[in-house]
Amino acid sequence: LETGPGFPFAINNSTGWIVVASELDREAVDFYSFGVEAQDQGNPPMASSASVSVTILDVNDNSPEFTQREYGARLNEDAAVGSSVLTVSAVDRDANSVITYQISSGNTRNRFAITSQSGGGLISLALPLDYKLERQYLLTIAASDGTRQDTAQVVVNVTDANTHRPVFQSSHYTVNINEDRPVGTTVVVISATDEDTGENARITYLMEDSIPQFRIAADTGAVTTQMELDYEDQVSYTLAITARDNGIPQKSDTTYLEILVSDVNDNAPQFLRDSYQGSVYEDVAAFTSVLQVSATDRDSGLNGRVFYTFQGGDDGDGDFIIESTSGIVRTLRRLDRENVPLYSLRAFAVDKGVPAKRTPVEIQVTVLDVNDNPPVFERDEFDIFVEENSPIGLVVARITATDPDEGTNAQIMYQIVEGNIPEVFQLDIFSGELTALADLDYETKAEYVMVVQATSAPLVSRATVHVRLRDANDNSPQLKNFEILFNNYITNRSGSFPGGVIGRIPAHDPDVSDSLTYAFEQGNELNLVLLDPRTGDLRLSPALDNNRPLEAVMRVSVSDGVHSATAQCTLRVTVITDEMLSNSITLRLADMSQERFLSPLLSRFLEGVATVLATPRHRVVLFNIQTDTDVGTAARILNVSLSVLLPSSGHGARFFSSEELQERLYLNRSLLATISAQRVLPFDDNICLREPCENYLRCVSVLQFDSSAPFLASDTILFRPIHPVTGLRCRCPPGFTGDYCETEIDLCYSSPCGSHGHCRSREGGYTCECHEDFTGERCELSARGGRCAPGVCRNGGTCQNLLVGGFRCQCPPGHYEKPFCTMSTRSFPPRSFLTFRGLRQRFHFTLALTFATKERDGLLLYNGRFNERHDFVALEIVGEQVQLTFSAGETTTTVSPFVPGGVSDGQWHRVQLHYYNK
């Protein structure tokens, strides 16, 4: 038997009986088919097979089963007899089973009946119902197959009969609601009444039309919002509301609900654009219109009335205003695009609701450019460094300016307007590139200063450009022959000898970056001059600290490491004595510096002094050069002190006196100026001329000298000056006596002129007026009986002794008067003058002269200091009238006596001047 696991049949292998091996269930398997094999015991065994089919026959071993354990139904009390209530259903797994149904219990007063129909049990109404007697029936239904059965419960609820309809109190309702009420707000509760009871009286409310803004509660009739309301979209709604009962058949009633939406300020103003853009030129006048904004408000009344403001927004720091009603944006003041090219304003549209709503809007105002700004250089001055010998055409710099304007207003053109003569540089008109057009030589010109101009027509700006060349070692050192003039004034003071650095070798290298080294090549074997080879500083050997003059010639070399130069150095030592100093004077040279005087004018000046004094040049000893500090630096006056040996003096040297030097050089200033190429000024005040002594005391100047002054340097001379230091003493002048010199003595009291002359007293002395044929200081010489004496003949006349006694003077050609060649009358051609020793009287004098002229203007007499400034008396003819100008100190006084017809008539006129100091 061929079987598998769980196979319900077995076969006896001996007899071939097939038996049931396990329980059969037709409802699970109702047919089996299998094979059977018979086999003998032979060898080889033989076998045969057969097919067996087994059909399982049904027995009633399954009960009917309801499809559900409990059924429910509702039945109106006025249902007709025979009305179907519901159908129950049961199934039986056995084959050919017939199920019957019956009501086994709960069928009070046999109101229901059940019949089998189409395999189910149809429950129908057998007798009329009465809601008032029974409202519910609990029926037990049994399903049977004849042997076995099953039960189920059926609940039948009897409902009341719907005899009344719901009724609303009004056919039309009107309510108001604010549009800003939240979703879910109850608008109104609508109610209807129904005289029925139970389900027939339970009312359900509904809206006939679907209006999405509202819904109605089906059981309460409460109308609520289910969307936000907007007065601006819809101001009212009409709802058709139906009240429907739950009776069978249902009955209903309909009413109309009008909902009026009330406006609230729930809408902010809305601008017509999301943003606004405008433009305006920067030079427009204040209150110029730029643009207009506009907004609307969907609210009504005051809630929808809009005005405009910048308050709380951005008005461009007060540069703009907005008109509240029109929305026009205007400028409030002049704009400047270079400061603010674009304004981002923020304005508001505000309604007049309470509370007010406001809406912002962005406003962009572009400020359009006008050409109102000149170009601006980065700096007022540019420093540009360029290597000398740079190639022609080299761009040495790019000089640019910026213009805050824009577009064509910012286009800049460049040019050189000053300082490029001759044309050494070129400035590109558009790029500002500065190009060299010529060879650049540091030694020819180390710096070029130009003024460049940037133009944005018609506006311009300027800057100064300094092109500074960097030096290269392309030049040899320069060294001229030079002198060391050492004026050695031997005094009792210790330390007067200059032991420190007296100067340096006057070498010059045009290449400023070069380092020079110095050396003596020859002539300084005795080391009279000590040299620092690195700095070129010079010192004098202490061996020169003696009273011997000296002159030594040496050769000096200087090198920059590549090039070298040599020159001659002459050392001259001059011994300065007290006699030399006491017979010295100081000349004042105009517009002169120490350096310029030493090189190259010293030699010409010495030549000029020697020529004026008719003495050899080597006899002129110049020992001091000093800038005059009393007149200020702007005057540039140089004081030069010197003394001069007399030409005829032999071994015992004698000097010109200070007074003679002063007068001779002053009166020959024009000749001296011509030879020396220097302008000699009037002499400065002697310290005594400032009258420091009180009362009638006379000031006597005391001149001392300082030998500690440092050397002066020029490019060819090192000069050691001896500075004069002036002092004074006060004493009684001649002719005065007393404790305060207050008593004047008449010096004629002793008859100094004798019997041959008349004595005239004058301040500090007397004058002898000699009788005829007598002469001499005291009228002691007689032309008739005396003999020749030195100086008896004046003005270069020659004295001749007569054999018979006496003498006579042979006068030179000219208008000289006999007998002693005097001159009391003199004519003056143009630009000529006659000099006398100055009048030294301080307190009184009388002066008289006779003149004849036809000149309208001229000088008759000048007496005073050589400075032509104060303490002077000048007698002049001004406009044919005599005029006296005098100064006794700080002020100048002019006196003009009137002569009818004037004095320029060619006739003789006499003028007398009397001076008396109180």
C-alpha cells in the first residue's frame, strides 16, 4: 500500500484487507485514491499493482450554526402586519442538511412569526404593535437540522410613530458678528421644537447650502465659524437651516439665518508696489519732488483712510520728507552723491483705525552725479626717488588722483603746470605716468620740483611732486687749493691756542653717498697739521704755540675708493700784537657772509685796501671776520677788522692810526668798492657814541680782544679770527672840571695865541685866529721874519726861505690863497665834496659859511657819525630854501627858515648855525 504520513487507511499484508486506520471526516476529505501492490516470494520476486478509490459517506455529525449570535432591528409601531423585520441565517456542514427556524422564546403576544426562506429565517410582523405596551422584544430563534440545533438572539425595538414635524420660532433670523472673531466662534444657536417623543422628537439641524465659512452643530443648532471672516470680501451671509426629526418618515422645517459681518480694522494699508525706486540729481534744490508712493486699505471709514510718514522708518538722516496725504517724497536739503550715492528709505502707510495699522515700504533713491567735486590727489606732496643715470623714457612714477564723481564727471586728465622747464619729464594725460625725457644727473640737479594738475573740467586740483635722484659714484672728489690762516694772538690767558678741531679739508664729492679718505702726501713731515684720515678733520700741532710767523706749503690727497684728487694746502701763521690791535678799525660790508667773503673775495678786498692806502698788500693784516648780530640776520652785514703797516715803516713797524684808517677808507669807499667788489657801509657806532656816561663825563672806549674764537671755514680758506670786545671808561673831557665835570674852563684864559692872534674858545679847546702874515697853531710863525717850518704851507704848497728873512709859500695850481696856500672859497662840480675832520663838540659850537649857487637842491654841510642815521647835523638847500636837519639821538628834527625869493639866485648868502646843549 502506497501511503504517506497521516493516511487514514492500512492493509493486511497477508490477507489484503484494507481497514480504517484513523478517524475519517467527510467535511474535511470526502474521497481518497491510492495504489495497492501484491508481491510473491519467488526469486526473483514478481509483483502486480491495482488502483483503489474510497468515497466517504456523510453522517449527521455537525449542528447548524448562526452566522451571528445577535441581531437587531427597529420597527415603527405603525408597521403593517406581514412587514418583514429581518432575516436570520444559519449553516450546517453536513451534506444535504435541511435547516428549519422557529421562535423559541420572547415572542410576547405572538406579535412575530418566522418562516424558512432561501436557507434563512424571515421574521415578519404577525400582529400589530403598540409602542405604548411593548417598546422592545428579545426573541430567541432556534435553527434545527432535525437532530441538532443552534440559537441566536434578535432584539426588535419598537419606535414611536412620527406624527409631528419640527417647528422654528421664526422663519427669518438676523445676527451680527465682527469680522475679526476667531474660528470656532458661535454666531447664534437656532432651535426648533417637535411635539413627538423619543427619536421622533430628536431634531437634527443642517444647512441646505454648503457655505464654507460656517457650520451648524447637528444636535444643538449652534452656528459657528469654521473660517476667518473678512468684511472686505463679503459683508453678509444668508443660511438656509433645516431642522429634521429622526422619525420615520422624517419630518422637517426650514428657516433663514442672515449673518451681517461688522467691519473692524483688520486690514493694514497695502502699497500698490512692493518697493519703489526713484532718482534725483545731487544738485537739485530743497523740496524737489522725487517720486510718489500710494497705498490702499480694504477697511471702510476711518479704518480705511490712509496717510504716509517716515516716522519710525528711515528718512535718510533727515534728507527727505514725505507728504502725508499725497505720498510725494521730496528732498529736504541739498544732497551729496559722493557721501551717499543711494538712499534706502523706509516709509509707512498708516490708517486711522484704533489701534492704527501701518505697513512699511522700501524706497530706493539713487542720487545722480553732477560734476561738483574736483579731483583729489592722495597727497598734497609726492616724494619720488629715482636712480641717477636712469634711461630716457623710464616711467619713474604713476601719479593719480581720484574723483568722487562718476562716469564722465570722474574722467581726469593730468598735466605738469609748473617746474618742468626745461622739459625733463612728461606726464601722460590719461594714465598719470611720469616719464623721464632727459638724462638725470644727481650732481647737475638732485631734485626736481613740479606742480602737477588733475583736471575734471572745469574743476582742477594740484599737487607738488618732488623727484629726488639717488646718487651713484660717478664723480671724482673735488678739492681746491686751500689756505689755513692762523692769527695767533699771544696773551697772558692760558688755553688760547686752538687745541681742538679747527676745520676739515674742504673736499667735496658730488656723489653724496661716497665715503672719503684723506692724507698728506708731502710738505707736512713736521706734522704741523694733524689730520684725521676718515673725517678730514684738521688740528694744529702744539708746536705752533709760539710768537713766530710761519708759512708752509703741503700737498693733500682725497679718495672715494674709486677716484682721487690732490691739492695744495698753505699754512700761514700771523702773529697778532697789541699794537696792531690798538691801531685797527672795523669795516662793515653790506650783504655779505663769512663764507663768501673768505672765498673768493678776501684777496680782492686786501688788494682794494692796499690800493686805497698806497701800501703793499702784505702790509694789510686782516685778523677778524664776524657777522654783525646787532642788526638782525636779514641785514647780512659782515664786520671785518684790520690794521695796516705804514708803507715807509722799516724794522720798527708803525701802523696807520685807527682815526686815519677810518677816515681814509671811508672817504674812498667808492674806490674800495670798485676794486674789492664789495659795498662798504658807513661805520657803526663806537660804543661811546651811544653816550653812556652821565652829566658831562666823557666816554673813552677801551678795546680788548678775544683769542678763543673758533676757525671760520669756506671752500678754500680756514680762518682763525680775533674777535674785538669793546669796553668803556668815563672821565672829564678837556676843558671841564668839577665833581661831575659840570664846570667848563675857558682855555683862552692863558692867552695861548700870544700877541699875534685872537683866541676863540670852543668846547674842549680853543682856536687861534692869526693876524696878517702870522700862522701856526698859536700864531707863532711870521712870514716876514720867521723861517720855513713843517706844515706851514697848506694843501701841498712848497715853503721857500727868503734871503732877507721870512719865507713864502709856492702854492700848487688852483684857487689857493696867499700867503699860506689856504682855501676859504671853493666851487664844486656835480657829485663832488670836501671833507674836514669831524666836529667832536657835544655841548656847544658855532658854525658859519657863505655860499652862492643856482642849484635848487644841494648839500652844504654834513657833520656827524659815519652811519648817516643819528647824532648828525645836515645843512641843505631844498627847493631853493635853506633847511636844517639834525638828530641828537633817536628822533630827527627839520628846521626850514623862509628866505623870500630863495637862495638859488647865484648871489652870496651867509648862514650861521649855533648849537647849545642844555
